[in-house]
Amino acid sequence: MTTTVRRPPQRAAARRPIGRQARRGRRRHARDRRRERSFVLVDIAAPAYLVLHLWLTFDPSALLLIIPSIFLSTGMPAIALVILLLTPTERLGRIPVLWALVAFAGWLILSWSWSELPRVSFDLIRLELIPLLVLSLVVGTIPPRVVVRTLLGLVVVVCTWSLLVSLALPMSRAAVQGAGPDGVQPGFRGTFGHKNLLGIFAVYALCLVLPFLRGRGRIPMVLLCVLLVISTRSATAASGLMAVVFAWFWIAAIDVQKSQRERQFLVAASLMSAGAGILMAFGLMPALLGLYQKDLTFSGRTFIWAESLVSVQRQPIQGYGFGGVWWDGRSPVTADLHRRIGFGASHAHNGAIELLIEVGIIGLGLFIVFLGRTLRLAVGAFGRAGRSAYGQWGILVILSLVLMSVSEPLFRTPSLGLLTVIAVVLTMLRNTDARPPEVRSPATTF
């Protein structure tokens, strides 16, 4: 006779929770692995997206290849969407929203409804504004120190490449703008489409190198940036270089002052010196312009400014729409401007006037709010431990941008993209300072 021994029910019940705990542990482990993989993917893809965006907008390879516009208007936002979908939730929650930038971009988009050239406005919204807003979200997923390290790598590659190509290829040392000797514009441009673009990029590169780059590579990079600016023979870039040099010595002098009273005195003395320097520059204007083969009309820019302001007076509040002027010589507003100017200008050759004629006083005011907000963040970071270099970067870029925009319309892409990156980084640092000390990021120097 056989006897069947059954297990006690309490032991079987004790085994079931152990199985559930194991399954929960495996699921938790799988989630952690997916989370780690998403972190790795985002850590690679987001900085790569930043480099790709700035490369496409500054276009340092314009003489080598033509990139289809559909890639910037459709492909880039699609790539950004994938990156944001892969970004962990805790990082998404830290992305700052730049409401001043949103308001400015929103007004430009709204101007489509009254634009003189609605088709051009629509294309510019797709090519410039949508990628710009998406860029602000992607940069918000990148730690500030990684943003700086990524940009340093980009400027080193582009500046080195531009110098080598300009030395090797005659076509990179002069641009043919028309027939005859007067149609040749000498000056290094690398593989940029115009020498001004290389000069402006070199100025922005210098703004980044001075506060962040340390070690033996700092002096060669500074000299490389200065050499590129001078070699472009661009008066616009030269004005930006002067702004950076003055601002850098001013920042360095303020930084070594110990008391608040000494700093205030130095600021006042610097402002008076700047005023005297401006007056002296006006007195020496003919000689300075002669070095760059310019005249007192800044190559006809004063005519463009005067006639553009006349057109602004006819529609001062809202302008003629984003992209509503200059793009089509057959449109009534542009044709009238060209007739009064005396030649076919391609833009207003001034950042503020360009915004006035396109999006009016409201558009210019919204941009000034965004610019002032960014400057305030930069000044707030300046002098703080672990944050001062970021503040110096912001101050240098803004001062050079404002001065260079006197002769070129720089209050839009690509300069607006760089300004957006700086605003996002500074906002992230401000938000980080509000968190507990154990989660704050360290200082950044390379």
C-alpha cells in the first residue's frame, strides 16, 4: 500500500510571492537597461543634432555641396522628434521653455497672414522658425558642459578647415561678384558662401574659445580666429572682433576687482572710454573705411537704410511680413524700394531695420525682449563660481552680434540659432542653481 504525501498548503503559498518578486525584478531590470540605452542614445544623438543644425545654418560647406532645403524643413524636425521620444522623462521635465523666443517666433509666424509674399513667408517659417524652436528643445536635453564641449569641437574643425582651404585654393581667397576687376571681392572665405559668413563665424568662435578653452591649445585657437577675421577683409567681422577684444579686457578687469565699489568705478570708466573710442572712430572713419575699400556710405548701405525707413513709416506696427520684402523684385514694395535706392539690394543691411520692415515695431520689440532676457541671464551668471565662463560667453556673443548687425541683418538664422543655444544653456544653469547642491553640475573649462 502506497501513501501520497502532499505538501503543506502554506509552503506552496510561500513559493508564489517569491515567483512574483522574481518577475518584478526581471521587469525592473529590463526597464533599467532600456533606460540606460536611451540615455546613451540621447547623449550621442542630441549633441550630433546640435552640430548638424549649426552646420546646416552657417553652411561652411556651401562651395562643396548643396543640401536640399527639405532636409532642413522636414528631416531635421523629424530627427529631433525621435531624439525627444527617446529622451527619459526626467530629462524632458528639465527642458526650459524660452517664452520670449516663443513670443518672437509666434509673431513672425503670425505675420504670414499679412505678408506681401505669403509663399516666401511660409517657406521661411518651415526653414528657419520651426527648426529653431525644435533646436531649443533638443539643446535642453544636453548638459551645459556637453554643449560647450560640442561647440568647441565644431569651431576647431571649421576654423582649421577654412584656413587650410583658403591657403590652398584661389577660389577661397576671392569671390567673383561681377564682371571686371571691381567685381572681385578679395578675402578668405574657406568653403563658406561669402567671406562675411566666415568672418562672423570666426568672431563667434573667439567668443567661445576665450572663456572656455584652457591649456596649450588656447593661444593657437585665439590666433587662428583673429587671423581668419583679418584675412576675410570683412568690415562687419572686424567690428565684431573689436567688440570682443574690448569686452574681454573689460570683463577680465572687472573680474579681478575685489570690492563692489571698485567694480562700479571700473564700469563707469569703461563706459566713458567706450564713448571716447566711438567718437574717435567716427573721426577716423574715412581712413578706417579705406582699409576695407569702403566709402562713407558703407558701400551704399546708408541709401538702403534711409529708403528702408521710409517704407517702415508706411506700415510701422506690423511691417510687411516675415520674408515679405527683398525676395521678389516684382512685388510692389520691393520694386519701389529698388527704384528709390537706385540698385537691387538683397536686404536692409541692418538687423534692426530688417526686423522693422518685415515685422514692425512689435517684432523688433519682442526680439529686444528676448535679447535683453538672454543678456540678463549672462550678467547674472558672470562672476559666480562655476558659472562665470558661461556668462562671459553670453556677453561676448551678444555684444559682437549687436555691433555686427549694424551692417548686416543678423537677428535671424544662423546667429539667432546660436543665441537660442546660449539662452537655453544659461536658463538651465539658473534652474540648476535652484536645486539642491548635490545635483548641480561642475564648472566647465577645457
